Amino acid sequence: MMNNDHEILIDEVVHLLQGGNAHADIKKALQNLPKALRSVKPDKLPYSIWQLLEHIRIAQWDMLEFCKDGSHQSPEWPDGYWPKETGPESDETWEKSVKQIDKDLDELINLVKTGNLFTKIPHGDGQNILREALQVADHTAYHIAEIIVIRRLLDAW
């Protein structure tokens, strides 16, 4: 890849991670969400907005740590990626989760900007930073869309 092409790729991946193009970002999805709706599970849906938020946080953290640390141990699938509680213990717990998502996303973006996107992660089985970043973007966008759907079902969008 030519240097300019590499920079274009990095810019596009960063834009995608931040909720660019057709995707809403987490801040938009949570904006003005009434606290009382954080733990509501609409009829026949298996999770609340809180559970989706925590799932996004845990999965993003896991993929970031996988990129950085060969001794990282992923949570047990699937239970380790989904909180059992339908709502946060407190406003502080909610805010801590949101802030951790932001912090880990910033760290992943820095890794995209400074790391080699194409080099295989030594402790993986073929993954590279590009693949992990795209997976984070895809996974997060999917679950943000679910948050928006839940908000629509609850007349809060």
C-alpha cells in the first residue's frame, strides 16, 4: 500500500470506530435516555439497555486487551460477556461503564494510528489490529442499533 493509501485506511477505520457514516455512536444512542429506562426489557426481548451497554464495554475491552497482551484471558463465552442484572447498581456504575467504553475506544484508536495494522498478533491465530478494530466497530454498531430499537419500543427515541 502506498503511504497515502495507508493513511486513508487509518482515517476510515477511526471514523468507523467513532460511529461514522451510517452508524450512530454510543453517545447519540444514550443521549437523553431516562434513567428509569436503563433496566427495562421490552416484551420478548432478552436484554435491557444496561445489559447491552455492559456487553459493548466487555467485548470492546476484551478485543483491545487481546491486541495488547499475550497473557490476556478472555471472559467465559457467553456468560462472561453479559451482565445478569438488568440495570446498573447506581448512576456511578452507569457512568463508569460509559467512561470505560470511551477510554478503551480511545486506546484502540491510538493503536490503529500507531500500530502495524497488518502484522499478525503474535499470540493469536491470524488476527491483526485491522481485523480486531473492524470487529469492534461492527460489534458495537450492531448493539448500538439494538439500543436505538429498544428506545423506539419504549417511546424514548
